[in-house]
Amino acid sequence: MKRALLASAMLLAFPFYAHAHDPAADEKKAEEKKAEAKKSDEGWSGSGEAGFAATSGNTRSENLNIKFNIKKEDPLWKYGFYFNALRSKGEANGSYDVTANRYETGASTGYKFDERSYVVGAARYEDDEFSPYTYQFVLSLSYGYTVLKNPNTEFFVEIGPGYRRLDPQPYEVISGDPPTVSEIDPDAEDNFVGRGLMAYKHKFNDSTSFENISLVEAGSNNTYFQNDAGLSVSMSDRLALKLGYQIRHNSDVREGLKKTDQLVTTNVVFKF
């Protein structure tokens, strides 16, 4: 009887033991670690995405947006570079003209203290014909902390001081009798800012992922906020479709201009 009970107990315990010491699972984890190490040794990786839409007939419009980013990370350093561009033409006030013309570029270099903490230097330049500012240029030095990082989820924050240069757009003023038009071209402005970045990325499964990146640059003359949210669905290892939603906000703008711009994009993404 005792032997029968002992045999039964061993049979019941075997599945748990096998699960805890599954050679196939251990081998898979080892292969994943090797793949990650190999990827970091190979150098840069990244993605490019583009979307284009055009209408003709009763109305005409053309819209093109391009995004490109590359990155590299090793045990001590992390690097990143990106470039975004948006250009649109459409009918406005009876004429066919440019309605959006913007490009933005930036780069960053980070040094890791450990697996979670790092310091990062970043630069961002934006040129926007239809923004309250002709250009914005920001240099910053921030402390970064990786709150969560696993194969499916990554969440990190960065905060620190920076230096910003803004150049307000020229504008026209009508005065006098008879009316005369004068062009006002304000001087560029320099000030110190506080920079904050928060990024969340989550992989639901092998084909679907979501990311949300928020950036704040707060200074005495303007507070700039940008939020980019994107949902990607992979078609293959290299290609994906991405739906993006962007909000851009400037707290201080000239009278008659809106503080907030919104952009919705549907792009094809190529990973490399």
C-alpha cells in the first residue's frame, strides 16, 4: 500500500518537475539571450515609415509624412537618432497651396550607470513653417531611469535641465489712415528649460504592439508638449502597418493662432 501511494505521489509530482526543469524551455531562453547579444553586437537597428495620400476631382490635396529612426545599445552606452518630415498641399481660400511644411530631427547619447539608471544628452531641432515659431532648438542633459523592461514591456522616464532657442514667426500689422502694412520680425529668444520624457512600449503578441511617448520642454517664454501614440500590426518580420496620433501644444502663441495641433497618420513601416 505504501509503495502504491509513493508511486502515485511521484506520478503526480512529475508534471510539475518537468515544467520547472523543461529542457526545451531552458534551451529556448538560452537561444533568446544569444539572439539579443548578437543583435547588440551587430550595431545599429531601426525603422523607417512613410504615408502618402492624394485626392483629385472636386477637391485636391496631397499629404506626405516620413519618419526615420535608428538606435544602438550595448552594456554601457545607448545611442539614438531620428528624422521626421510632414508636407501637405490643399485647396484653401480658393487657391491650391502648401498647408503644412515641417521637419524635425534629433539625437541622443546615454551612459548607463547600471541596468536601470543612466544619464543622457539630447538635442532636438524643429523647423515648422506653420508653427508659432520658425524653429525651436533644444540641448538637454537628463537623468534616465528604466522603470520596467522585459521582452514584452518597456517603460522609462528622463528628466533634467536644458537650453532652448526660439525664433517667433514674422507677422504683419495694419495701422494708420490710410492703412499701411508693416512686417514685424521678432528677435530670437533664449532661455533655460526643464525637459521631461516618458516612453511606454508594450507588445501584445508577435504581431501587435503599442507605444506612447510624451515630451515636455518647459521654460519662461513657452511650454512645449508633444505626445505620440502608435499602434502597429506586423505583416512580416520586416513590414508593418502603423496608426499614429500626435498632439503638439505651445502654451505661448501670438493672438489669432491656435495653441494645439493634431495629426493622424497611417503609415507603412519597414524595420531593419
